[in-house]
Amino acid sequence: MSQSPVKPDPVAYLDTAAATSVGRDYKRRLLGALDVRAGQTVLDIGCGPGTDLGQLADAVTADGSVVGIDHDPGMLAEASRRLAGRSNVEVRDGDAHDLPLGDASVDRARVDRVLQHLADPGRAVAEARRVLRPGGVFAMAEPDWDTLTVADEDVRTSRGVARFVAGTVRNATVGRQLVHLSARAGLRVRSVEAIAVVFRDFGEADRILRLDRLSAAAVRAGELTEAEVRAWLHRLANGPFLAGFTFYLVTAEA
């Protein structure tokens, strides 16, 4: 087991996650649920390096517009670079808790794996409600890390690492709370989809779940022993592998 695995580059991590079969599938479903149409204005809250802005720009056509909001300077710079040739895409510095947009100014809004990291997810959902026009649609995609399981004969270590993974996320169970947050913000929930995210390849799972790095951190925190984790990782890397968690897609209407 590596004692101090290298922390992944955040842009590379997001690109890797989006390129997996799981990432491609749920993003396709989320775009379909958002029901973007030509000429509309679409908001991507927490757009990151611009992963999804191009597809949104294609959907609204040249008659529409896409606004990507993020607070991270590195993400904004990368998104601006990637979308430089798109005249109908604007990338802005902004906070999901206080969107730099007027009331009832967008037709569609989306948030993808962002609420899990925010100080106040409820406020962010309320802000999305504020900027949506009547009848506008808000699409949300968030994991529930409390449902993470890793199959292994050492159930105690699997549970320990899963709990540690969940403990590294500010709002680990926000996926299951999306319906409640939407209702509290005055949105009408249109659809709820629970997706079983399943990994059969250890390498892919490790890149997304960071099992090596986080299990090493669990050892340093004294929650697991190095011997237990070393044996656990060896079995996962060399035997049949299975891990998974639940991912929620929720769409709501203003």
C-alpha cells in the first residue's frame, strides 16, 4: 500500500470521471431529463472545467445561450479555454449560494455533483429556483456516499473504508435529500431516478473512489491497521472486483 498516494489533479479527476461508462451514462440521462430546447438559456451551476457546456451549447443552438458558473479560478480558466470558440457560451465567476443572475432569467438549470460539497445545499437549490423562469426545469445529479459498498471477505475493513470515504464529503447523503430540498425551495419534483453505480474493474474504481489514497488516510487516522488495508487492497486488485453506490437524478419544475 502506498503511504502517501499522490493527490489527483482536480481537472484530470473530473475528466476521468466523466469519461467512464458510468459518467457517460448518467450525464446522458441528466441531459435528457433537462429537456433543453433551441433558443433557451441554460445555467450550469459549478461548471468545473466546462465538461458539459459544449453539449448544452449544441442543444440550445446558436439562438440560445449557456452560462457556466464556478468559483474556482483554475476551473474557470480551463472552461474559458475549452469553450473559447463557442459564441453562445459564457463562463462567469460566481457562488452557487448567491448566483450572479437576475430573477427568472434562465429556462433550464443543472447541478452535477456540486451540492455534495457546498456549505448550504438548500440555499443553492433556492437560488436555482430564484433564477428559473416559471415552468423552468432544474436537473440535479448527486451521489449518496453512505450507500457505498465494496465486496470483500474482510467486511469490517470494507465498511471502514466506505465510512472513511463518506466522511471526506461535506454532504455525503445529499443525493437522498434532493426531493426534500426541492420541495422546500418551492420546486415541483417531476422525476426521481436512483442509479446503481457499479464498478467491476479495480483500476477504474480506484481512480474514481480513490480507495488507495483514502484507505491510507484511514490508517494514518488510526481507524484501520496497515496490515488489514494492505491485504484488502491486494485482494481487490487481484481478484474479482465489485463495488457500488447509489446516485440520484432529480428534476424539478419552477
